[in-house]
Amino acid sequence: MRRELLMATAFAVLAPGAVTAAPQVVPGADGRGGIPAPQAVTAAQREKETLILDSGPIYPGLPLAESDKGVFGVYLTAEVDRKGEGRSTLVFEPNAPTFDEFGFRTYGGTLPPVKLECTLNLVKKRKFLQRYRRGVEELTEEEWLLLKIQGPKITSRLFLAMTEEGPPGYQGADRYYGRRKSGRLLVHGKDGKVQCAVDVRTPLIEPCHPGCFPAGTAIHVPGGTKPIERVREGDLVTTVGPDGVGSPGKVTSVFVTRNRLVEVRTEAGSLLTTETQPFSLAGGGLRAAGELKAGNRICGWNGGELRAVTVRSVSATGREESVFNLILGDPAIFVANGFLVRSKPPAPAAPGRPEGVVP
């Protein structure tokens, strides 16, 4: 088992954005297993993109059959093709929003989010003229997609109307990720007419994703562990090389931002992280936290030894917190709460925007 895990880790350090598939195994010289061979990326995989849409707080709540207490927020993630079609996860927030005395939203509802696996299927396209201002007001033609949302646990008639915001170069585009998606979650009545429309939009997030964890996450360092919020530029952390051996790696910078959290539960414990954080798979390659399923085997680290652990569940927490990102230069595997995860180098700094480096 140890040999297989060591060999599987050899291909776990990938370039940012790399796509992995189920590995083929090249037999070793001793006939007992070998190194997972890198897989070619298909044209279909290259055409896929990650879609993230968030409604923000909805108040009063939206009455839907899928949530007994109403829906006070909508969060959708998907891997879609050029037509906007693909597999998706739709999360409904059943806890009513609460605020502190300054009006900042607080979190701490006791009800678990309602997580629904679904698909997005194209119904139709239509173009509209929209007004945008880039120095002078101009008319721009936008293409909107109408997608039907279907899933085994979805009984409401749900649709997603979606477009890209503004023309290329529009000032409202996110400088790191390009033009943002926006649209509306539509609830249809039995007569086929729209009863309710909830605005959704790609949230603005800081660069350096994936690779983020909340305060309290134990990072393995030479001689022990350290909470991630106490790790600073120049500190040494334990990195795991292609040979499966731990060695010191120097932190080149640390970034902090806010993001939603998911919880990955395994037979060996749990880890809070962001949905796109890559985990090392015991069979080779990487998989984002939000894409892990019960039964998947990921790499754990205990006493300097690699071992395979089984995922029991992955669930949205409904919490948004400050999260930290360790930057180790080139992408590297490090150890967070006893699991092998990948770091990511920072995105190029944008003019006039602070990078959020923790001194």
C-alpha cells in the first residue's frame, strides 16, 4: 500500500488549471504496481469551464418545496460546456440572514444547507441590446441562455437565465477572471409562467484560489504543526515530493480573503476548506474538494507516512469566513490537518489593487 501511495503522489503536483483523468498504471519492474501514467486532455475537457453563481441574502425567504424553512440564499456551482450545459450542485440556504449592530451579516444558523445534485440543459438562446458606459454610453448585444435545472430531488420548476456581463474590456469585468456571469434563478408556476426571479452573479473573489483554509487549520511544519493563520512569509512547512518523502518548503507569501467553506469528512478526520481546493488522490492525480464523493480515496499523512483514507461525505457549511492561502512558489503538495493538498502560486498583481499579503 505504501509503495502504491508513493508512486501515486509522483503525479499529484500539477500546473495550475491542469486536468486529470482516471490514471492508467504503468507496471513497475517488480511487477507489483507502478506509476500512474499522465493522461491526455480531451477536447471536451478543454472546453469545460467552472460556473459559480451566488444570490447573496434573500429576505424574506423564497418558498420552495425543497426546503421546509424557505430559501434565504442560493449558491450554484457547475462544470459547463460552451452551451452552458453540464452537471451542477445547487445549494439552498435555509437559515434567515442575521446582522450585527453595524449591519454586517453574521453566520451561525443551525439548519444544514440543502444540497441538490442536478443538471443544466439548454432550452433556448436569445440576444438583447443592453446599455453600458465605457467613457461614453454604448449599446451592446448580449446573448442570454435559458437553462432548465433538473435533478432527482428537485420538484420545483427551476430555470437559470444567464449571460456574461458587458462587452470585452467592460469596466465591470473582474480583472482577474475576465467577464463575470450574471443572471436569474427563475421559479415557474404550473402554468409555465415565471412566478419569481432571484438575481445571481459570479462572486468577486481574490486571486490565489484554490488553496485556502480557515483559521485553526493545522499545517505540518518541521517538528510539529502550526495553525495556518500563524504561518508567515519565510516560514518552513512540510512539503511532500514526487517520491512521497517529506521535506521543508519555504513559504514565499501568505494571502487572506473571505470565501465559503465546505467540510470534507473522512474515516481519519475532517477538514474545512474552499470548494476548489485540490486534494491528492490515492490513485494518482488531484480532485477539488467540491468534486470529491463518498468512497473516494485521498492521501493522508500520519507520522511522516502516507496512507489512503476514504471520504465519507462533502457538504457545504453555509459559512463564509476569512481563509488563508499558502504560496510556496511553484505548486507543491503540503499537509493540512493530516491530508495532502496542493498549494498554488499567486495570480499576477493587478495595478492599483492590494494583494492582501499577510506581513
